[in-house]
Amino acid sequence: MVGIGNEYLKEMSLNEERAVHWIRENVQPYLPYTHITGIAVGNEVLGGSDQELQEALFGALKNVYNALNRLQLTDYIEILTPHSQAVFANSYPPSSCTFNENILEYMKPILDLFLKTGSPFFLNTYPFLSYKSDPEHIDINYALFLPNPGVYDANTSLYYDNMFDAQIDAAYAALEAAGYGKMEVRVSETGWASNGDEDETGASEQNAKTYNFNLRKRLAKKKGTPRKPKLVLKAYVFALFNEDLKPGPGSERHYGLLKADGSISYNIGFTGLTPSHSSSSILYFKDILIGSMVIAYTMTSTACITALVLVLML
């Protein structure tokens, strides 16, 4: 998957030819030898405060899709835009989740377009951030996929033993309430910080290792969520590398499965990753055999994020 940064959206929304040119330069030359399956148009735009950017997002998505259609690539490459939790008015219990009223005018045309193109709803979801914001009322075991009492949603009679599934089903509830109940939800970012500032509760190497290891096990089961049990959940892990120059809280520089020099941050069983020396930027990826399933790990970059996509294949 490749990304078009937020800084290009306004120009892209006004000019379909610009979208055609971008795809011809950044996508088409690498096909079919590079397996590009999606273009992320912007990142967390509707959860932000830039109204001009919010107004430009739909036009940019439409022009990128039209450009793919003109280049006869729509059968191979989908369009998407990742959203943050900020697009929701509430998410507890999961069944009560709805979209914020102030973004619906921008969200609905995008969802209508995605119904036409068959694109899923992409969500950036971080149990770490939820726990960090309210550690007194959130059980860290619930956030880390560890044994815990869980949460019962009385509206649907569904039980949740982890926050990750609950956040995905909250998105499904919001989509259904808005009239898009058949749209698939995929996770465009999820992860846990291995370090952070003193006031960033829960940011530790052990918690990051536990979260990502248990996330890997959960995805390997190829199952859905309590609300959508038959729809296999797909997710991207944030992030492949520590972004050591990234501004903001300390946690922002410590999400990587790998350190900035390419060495492994902590071991969660990715035996296909060979630690590299700081003088080398080359990493080697191998298929990892687990029982009768092969998990292929592919390095991915979308806009400002670097992630590891977990693709499950029989």
C-alpha cells in the first residue's frame, strides 16, 4: 500500500490530471513486480481540525479513483482513507457508537463512494491510547488481550474480552447507524509504545511486546469480531521502525518493532526478520510457517506511517 500525504490533498481534489500524473509516477512503473493493492488518500483527516482539508478529502478520493479507472487499475488497487477514533461521538458500549455530527457531512459522501468502489472503512485503533488516558478505570489486561473480566454489551448481548475487538465493533455500530451496515472495517494502524514520557502510563517494552504478540496470535486465528464473527479481521501493525526524529510525546518515537538502526526492539517471534547493523538499511523478510498457515510479512509505507501488514493465507 502506498500513501498520498495530507499536504497533497487540496491540489489533488481540484485536478484529476494531477492524480493521473501521481499514479503514473509513483505506482504504475512498479507494477506488477511490486504488489500494490491500495492507495491511502490522506491520514486521519476527518478527526483533525483543518476544515479546508476535510472539505478537500472527498474530491481527492474521487479523483484518485477516477484516475485509477482511466489507467485500468481499479480491479487491482483500491482507494481508502484511514480514520482516527476522533470521528466517533462515543464508543462505549460498542453498540452505542455513532459518528460525530460535525463530520457527517464529509463522511457520508466518502462512504457512498466506498460503497460504489467496494472499499472498506479503515480505522486507526489504539487500546494503548485509551488506557493511557484513563488507567484508573480501564483494566490493562483488557487492553493487552490478557485474562480479565471483560465487558458485556447489554444492547447486543455480546461479550468482549479485549478492547481491540470492542473498538472495531464500535466502528461497525457507527457505520450501521449511518446506513452503511454492510461495509467492512479494517485496521489501518494499531500498536503499543515500548517507551514514553513519565506521564505516559503503560508505555513499556513489556506491554508493547505483550500487545503485539497477542495481537499476532489473535489475527492468526482468522476470525471476526463478536459483532461480525464470520468476517475475518485484517490489520496493519504500527509501526515497523521507531521514528526517532518524530516530534511530540516520547511514545511517538517508540512504536517500532524495529529500532531506527534496524535492530529488533523486542522479540515477538518474527523469526523472518534478520536484525541489521546500523550501517545497513537492508532487512530480510521470509515467510513464517505456523502449523498449516503461512504468514507473509510485507514492509509497507502509507503517508506518515510505516507499518507491517499481516496477510493471512491458507
